[in-house]
Amino acid sequence: MSLSLHAATMEVGDRQSTELYVFSTSRFYGQDHTVSWSCDRPDLLSLTPSADGQSASFTALANGHATVTCTVTAPDGSTARAYCFLHIGVNG
């Protein structure tokens, strides 16, 4: 699995999004998995998952560094994570 956006530089007020890709070679492909999204710095980044959970959009709130984590959980409880690293600052 992977995300469509792995890293980005943003300015305060910018909005970006990333989408989850589950490849046919992944153990999660074709399974009834759940997806959750989180941000380690909610003071810097507002995170909004899509209704189907397959993507998330985020808005930069303040300068700093934040990481968006996408966690996929299979019915047997196994998990995998993918990350998007963000730098928020004036002119990068």
C-alpha cells in the first residue's frame, strides 16, 4: 500500500490531499479492511478523512512539521501504515 502524496511543503492556509492505494500484491488487497487517518500535530494541520476513508484532505494552520498517518487494519487485526510528511512554513 502507498499514499498518493508522500511529502509536501505548504504555507499556512494551503490545502492538500492524499489518497490510499492498496496494490494487488498487498495482503490487504481484496480484504474487508478498515482505514483510519491521524495527524501527529493537530495544532499545525487540520485533517479531514473522506466519507469512504480512502483519502484525506488537510489544511495548514501554523508553521512547523506534521505527519499524516494512514492505518489499514485487516479483519485478523494485522495493520500496515503509510505516512505523508509535511513542512509548513512561509516559502517552504
